[in-house]
Amino acid sequence: MLSIMTTSDETPDPDEIQDEEITGELEPIGESQPSTEPTTTPQSLTTQSRGLARLVAKGVLAAAVLFILGANPNNSLKVQDIAAFVLIVFGAIELLGVVRLKQTYGRYIQPVAAIAAGTTIFVWPNETLYIVGVLLGALVVLRGAVDVWSAIRRWHEHGANTWVFVRGLILVALGVLVLLVPSSAVTVAVVGGSILLISRAVIGVWFALASTDAAPEIQPTDTYAVMTYTLSRRELSADQIEHIENNLFLHRGDAKGRIARFFIFMLLATAIATFGIASDSTAVVIGAMLLAPLMTPILGVSAGLINGRSRSAGIAAAVVVAGSVASVALAWALSAIIPDLAAVIANGQVTSRTAPSLLDLAIAIAAGAAGAYGVSRAETSDALPGVAVAIALVPPLAVIGVTLYAGDFTQAAGATLLFLTNLFSIVLMAGIVFLLVGYGSWSRLYYRRNRIRTSFAIVVLAVIIISMPLALTAQRLVGAANDERNASDAVNTWLEEEFPDDIEMPLHISNIEIDDDTVTVHLVGWEEPPTSARLSDIVSESIGRPMAASVRWIEERIELSS
């Protein structure tokens, strides 16, 4: 194993000496390992030019896709048609690269499957986005399975196989997520993938045109290497890095005293949050949010991962787990003295934290970014209390303890999901922000990229898995809203057919209730409604699945006075 010694003006922490070692690792299967000497032969330059040309071609195509989507606000050009075109063209570009480089047979699966999927979509032009989403999800699962199998085959090789294995698991989980919400995933995949490809093309062209004498082994197509090298050139000063690590790593300095204070404040915040939830007092719960110190070790996990300090990240993670378990246990114990616990678990403080959605995931991501930026800039530390209120880490833990004591395991599972959503989203986004602000080392980010990428890939995998129930909840809510709107339009169409000559409609919709296969329409009016046989056909056509219809009529009497 190749070891590269680095020098530093700082005196390393004795507990961190293990983390200071920089170790070269194998590249993932199919990716080139950077050489320690410049590669300037004509053949290598030609290969790099071809790779950059393919990257630029993908970026131009992605820009065209976004332009077409933006120029068709009324969807005159269907999203599935665009997706089919993108799959075929991207698959052809990938296939050309695989053939030119004469890569292993496993690399042919992804481009061939993409071309087959795009062709299938064109053959079935009348199918909905559902079919497109299923094909896309199956393609991503297949690509992930290839990575997992490749890593297992090379498990005896140290370093790269771990990254490839985790990357494959991410792709498999992402594919499963797409299969769960196929229709919504198509638009997200087209737009998100286009933005990613445009970004990669711009970064590659910029790096190719810039002076790269300091890093001749980096290829413009290796977006990760380009980004880590570029960002590391604006690293924070030694004093700024020491300030961040002293704040976030509780085992630095007076470790026993700092960890003891953490648990004291954590338990006090939990007690306040539990009693605030029991009294349904928002002000008290906000006070608990401000007091809770859990944000510090969570950011410590992220800082340790992004800088390759696995020991520091492990200690911070242990503090997070121990503090969370202690909070749940204390909330469970305090629930014994709460009167009328059945009413407590039905109030808004509990129910609002037991049904997380994708909106909660977005809030956690934004809060994680704000927290990391606040920690990295001493002049913005005043913003941290606002971050604590926004993310609300301790109240979900208190809700878990209260609902567990009450025996309501469904709500306890919902609160647990909310806490895990906040936790992993903060770690992920905070790591990205730490990287952007310059907290990191070029030697770590580049030569230990397999370890760092693998660590954050596990976090990404956790976020994707957590997103599955959140996406299902969002799809259910959106589907219910669409069904209600379509049913309302169908009822109005039915009424217009039944009363075509009436100047004023004698019946009006009071309410619409939709079950899995039944629509119940509540009508108010002075005339008795007709039979609902025709209404069932119209509603089924409007919603898109067989639906039975029933009508309930409230007679409205009109009295005229002379």
C-alpha cells in the first residue's frame, strides 16, 4: 500500500495521528487511477480529448433538454418522449466510449439497456409516465447490481471495492425509490440529470482551459478530482480549522467536562420538551430547541468524515447515539407522571412530528447547510440559535419516548423517521458546505477519496432509504388532491349533461369523498339528482381507474315572499 507523508505547521493531536496518515487506494473498477507522473503522450492527450468531447456533448444535449422543457409549459412535447430521446442518445454516447476503450462486458449493460428502454418508449407512445418511470427504475437497479457484483468479485483488493460496493447499493436503493414513485421520478430524473451533466461539462471545459501544471495527473473528465483539487486551493487557515474542530469535536481539550455538559443540557432540553409537548405549549418547546446541544456532535460527524478523521467522526457519532437514546429514555420515564396521556398523544405537538414529508427533508438540508456555514464563520455564529429552532432535533426524541410509553408504536415510528431524516440530511449537507468553504485537505480529499467518498456514500444511502416512505407519503397526498380535482371536474361535467337547458344549475357540489374505488358526492339543490350510472363512467374516465359513484342529496327549499 502506497503511503504519502505530508507536512503541516500544526502539531497533530496524539489521538489523531492515525487519521493524519494519507494512504493511496485502488480506484473503482472501470475508473483510472491517477499517476504520480505527468501523462502528456499524444495517445493520452487524444484519449482525454475524446473523453472531454463526450462530456461536452452530453452537456449540450442536457441543455437542449432543459430548453425544450422550458419552452413547452403546456407539455405539447411529452416528458416521456424527451426521456426516450435522452435515453437513446446518452446510451449511444456511452456505448461508443465503451467500444473505443474495449472495456469489460459488464460496461455494455448500462448503454445497451438505456437504448433498449428509449426504443421501447417510442414503440409505446401512448403509455403514461408510469411505464417510463418503471423502465428508468429498472435501469438504475441494474446498473447498481453490476457495481455490487463487480465489487464482490474484487473483494480481495483493498480500497476501491468498498466504494464501488456502496455506490452500487446507492444505485439499487435509488432505483427502488424510482420504482415506488415512477411517474414523479421521471421529471425529477430528467431535470436533475440534465443539470448534473451541464455542470460536469462546464467544470471539465473550465479545468481543461485553465492552467493545470500543478496537477497534471488530473483529467478534466474526473469531476471529483477536479472539484477537490480546485476547492482545496482555497483551504481555511490553520487557525480557522482549529476553531472549527475545537468547537465540534467534544473529545478535544477537557473531554470529560465537555461531554458531561453535553449530556446535562441534553437531558434538561428533553425534560423541557417533554413537558412542553404535554402542555401543548409551542413557546416551551422552542425553549427546549434552543437549549439542546445535539447539533454540535452531528456537525462533528460531518466534519470528521469530510476531512478523513474517522476516529473523530466515530466519537461524535457515538455521542449522538448515546445522547439520543438517553433523551428517549428520559422522555419515556417522564411520561409516567403526565396526566391524561391519551389526550397528549393526540395534540398538535405530537401529531405534527409523527408524519414527516419531503418538506421536512428539505428543511433539514437547509438547516444543515446553515449550521455548517455558521460554525465555519465566527462572524455568523449568531445564526446558530435560529438553526436550532428550525431543525427541532430534540422534540422528535421526546415524542418518541412519550408515544412509546403510551403504546402508540405507529406514531413512535413516525417520530423516529423524522429524527433520522433530520440527522442524515444535516450530516450530508453540512459535509458539502464544509467542503465548499475550504475545510479540508487536498491530500485527504484526493489521495483518500475512496474512504471519504465511501463514508458520505453511506450517508447518501441512508438519506435515499429514508426518502422512500417520505416519497410515498408525498405521492399519496398529491394523488389524493389530483383525484379530488378530477372527480370535481367529472361531477360538473355530469351535471351539465343532465341539465343542459337550465340557466342556473339546480344542484351544487357540497363535498366529495374519495375512497380507493368509490366516489361519494354530496349535492345541495332544489331538484332531485338523476341516477349515478353515467356519473360512474365519467368519474372513472377522469380519474384513470374504475370507480363506483354514489350521490347524496340535501334538498334545498326556496321560499318566495310577496
